[in-house]
Amino acid sequence: MKQTEHNNYFTSGELANLYRIPKQTLLYYDKIGLLKPEFISSNGYRHYNIHQYLTLEIIINLRNLDIPIVEIKEYLANRSLENFIKLIDKKSSQCLKEISSLQKTYQSLSLVKQNTLNINNIILDQILLTSEPAKNLCLTHIENNQLGKNIIKMTARHVYKIFSKNEFREKNVGWVINKNDFFSNIYNKSIAFYSIYDTEEYLNNHSIYIRPAGLYISMVFKGTYYEKAPQLMPKLNNFMKINNLIPVSDIFVMPLKNHWLTTDVSQYINQLTIHVQNKTTV
């Protein structure tokens, strides 16, 4: 080919400069068959014609829209108005899904932030009697005689379940103490892990426990549960006697401030909750 004819073509370097892309990008497109040069001269230079310049315009703009190369390649081989609309519609649908996912993430972040800020307004060491709505809990029962490493494994399985679901309202994992054990001064035996959940859609039915609506007494305290439980039990027992109440559920302990927020266990904050009824209604 004459030199004058070469002037009607772009070398890979020239074409890359026109679109301000790395020359290696054109080499990659050539390798995968997306955009091959019209010819390669004896000196090894790749040469592209005006049609390939225009094709590269399509490729770059579609890649800027994050459309996969395989779909771009398919479209270039079957260009039409209808296929272009299909390509754009498919990407638009993906964008809407991503927007929805990001909105859920943002809502979760906002809720976690608000729950964390609420810690500053907590009143410690005061027993409250409140009427609570029913709550769905994700519950993982602890098998008998499980200790140490096995407990950690069970906790990890529970954590995996809740952290893999965007719908969880809270990041914390609480635990359940048998009410008979608790009021018999046996504080260090948990029977389940739990987390608060607001939809049953993705969870196995065996994981769901509906904590019923009704009267609950609760108390927020600083420090670890196992350290404070011997002091909490008589206070709660006395409160129930004075108010003619009896416990009808196990003991639910939920950390409000834990290892996520401090390395000092003395600064931990936990909430203890018990479903109660008036003796006269039993």
C-alpha cells in the first residue's frame, strides 16, 4: 500500500489519542475480536479506517454506560434501532435494581446511625413497664452442653444469617436466658441467640420466633450481663412483686453498646427485657 493511502488510516496510537484512551485498550479490543484493525503493516503498526473510528465511538460510549463488552460485541454484529433500544432497556433495568439496592443500604445506614445516636439518651438502671407490639425474631437455639469454640461457631452461623439480609433493623445479636434459671440465680446459661427482624420472607420458619405483644419490663444497665445479672435479678423480682406481676417469657438480653463501639467491657450497655402479666389475669 502506498504511503498516501496510509494517510487515510489511523494508527493505533493516533486513534487512541483521538479518544484519549490507552493504546493498550485497542490492543485488548483487537485480542478479543471487538475491534480489529483494517490491516497491520510490515512494520507492525495497526491501521484503522474511518468506519472503525466510528465503531470505536460506539464502544467507548457504551462502556462509559458500563455495558458489558460481550453485549457490545453482540450489538455491533446486529445493529438496529430495535436492538439498540433493547440494549438500553436492559441496562436501565439493571440501574433501577442497583438504585433500589443502594436505597436499602442507605436506609440501613441511617437506621443504624440513629440507633447508635440514641445510646446517648438512654436512662440507665431504671426499670420500665411498657406495652410492646409483637416482634419477629430470628432465633438460633443453643444445643445443650455447648461451650467455648462450639458456641462461637453457633454465633457465627447466626451472624451469617442476619448479616446476609438487608432487611435487618439492627446489627446486634442478643441472647436468651431461661426464666427459671435466671430467677434461680443461674445466669451463665444461654438457650438461644436472637436478632430483631421485620419480615419473614427470606428466613426459614424454624428461625422465626414471634415475641408476642403485651406488657414488658425492661432495664438498661452498664457493664456485661454476666457481671451485673446477680444485681439485676433481685431488683426485677422486687419490682414484679410490688406491681403484682409475674414473668411469662424467658429473659431477652440485647447489647446496645458492645465491641462495635468500645474495647472496654465496663462501658458496654445492655438491655434486659421480660414479658410479664398481672397475676390476677393468669
